[in-house]
Amino acid sequence: MANTKFCQGISDISDSYTGFIIDTWGVIHDGEKVSESAVECLKELKSRQKFVLLMSNTELNAVEAAAALKKLGVPDGLYNNILTSGELLKHGIQNQQNDPVFSGLGKIAYVIGGDRIRNFLKNTQVEITDDINLATFMIISGWDALKSDVSTFEDVLRVAVRKRLKVLCVNPDGRTLQEVTYATGPALIAKRLQELGGVVQMMGKPYKPIYHHAIKILHDNNIYPGQTVMVGDSMGHDIIGGALVNMDTCLIRNGLHSPLFKTADSPASVNKILNNLIGQFNSIRPTYLVDRLKWGKALPDRKHRKRV
């Protein structure tokens, strides 16, 4: 596999792509304030008529996510669409007949999760039940901090398997990818259900359903994966997710993994740290590396070749 190309900014690769899927948290904002360089980059992409799809693992739907971004300081009109795991789940529940992942769910859910998933479901046509025998499907929520031991859910998991319920696990790695140990949480609950013989559909990055939905949005705008680059700060969510659907990827250095790069003082040391990081994530290598989401400066001798 080719080495990762180190870039000064997104301008180094902009002419090679028509579509840009860009993570939000850690790339465009840090939860409290927006990155000015990121806003300038979005403006440059817009001026070049690039298609920008923002992607997030939040439970907010697209309208709510847009409002949250605007409140943080991202102006309207700098992107074409927003796709969140919440939007994907809401769309799937409401359009079950159009998507095999969601077909046959029904409208009665048994929920393993807390207030965030329960509040989310209030805005859908789903009824929540505390009796697994009445449920038509199950949701395991990674939006909530699940601290109970996996064995707590053993009985309901066995019933779900026996009833052959469809099980959706939303953001299974949302609260575990960043931690050293996997003591409990949605990923382990989903794993236990699979061990019992159940089938679990994983929702959110890095899993295929959200990327397949992103590809559909791109297709509707005559853009294909080979014309698209995934830009994000998480190897586990963004780089692996993009690679799973054969997209080129760009890792943002100063996001989730920034502590690892703090000691880097030369391209060689950056490359060594990056290779160690790649080794922790199934040897998946990002196509590009940039320190943050910024436009950068065009090199005088750079020659872009537009992809066919």
C-alpha cells in the first residue's frame, strides 16, 4: 500500500475530488467553539462547487445538527447536506419498506439505554416497552453511558434471540474506542447477543449502513465513491469507515489522536507515530494526513489531475 501523503491543507487534494464527507466533532468544532480555519476551508470548497456532506454520530437529526452547528459559528450554506446516526435511524424507522436493514422492525422497541435514546424515540412513531416479549425489535444505545454489567441483560438477550428480533446497536463504539479497557457498554452487549446466535445491525460510524446511506446521497448528486474523500480525526470511526467502502481518506492530526503527535518534531517522527497508530487499527492507512481542517497554500509547482 502507498505511503500516506502529508498535506499542507485540503487545497493540496481539492482538485482530485468532487465529494467531501467531513466529520464534525474534532474537525469543524470541539464542542464549544468552531475552528476558523475549518470555516475558511468550507468556504473555499463551496467556491469551487464541491459537494460537502457533513457526518456525525450524534443522535440529532439533520435539522437539529444544522442548528447546533450554526450556534457554534458555522454559517448556513457552507455544506450541501448533513448525515447523522440519528437521522439514519429516524429515516430507517419511518421508511422500513425501503431499506433491508430496517425492514420488518415494527413499532414496538425494547430499549437498552438511557434518556438520550428514549428522548430520541419520542420523535418517532415507536412505542417503548419494558416487556421484551411485547417488543418487535430491540435498540442498544451507544449514545448513553451503559455501566451495568453485561450479565444484567442476559435474560432479555436470550428472549430476543429466541424471538428472532431485529436488533439495532447505535454507536456501539461511541464510548469505548477512546478508552483503554472494555469493561462494559453497548459493544459488549451486542457481542454477547451475537454469541447467543442473534443478529445485530451496527449503526453509525464506522459501520457500513451510514456510509451506504452517504453513498446514496452522493449518487443522487451524480458523485461516486471514487470521486470522494472522507475527512475525519478518528482512525476507528472515519478512516476505517471510509476504507470499508473503498473511499480515500484524510486523517486530521490535531483531533482525537492529537496527544500521540505532540512529541513529533519532524516528518520522520510524524511518520513513525502514524505507523504505530495504523498498527492499532487493522493496518488501515489513511490516504492523506493534515494537521487540521484548513485550506492551506497551493504549491507553485503542484499539478492537479482531475479524476475521471
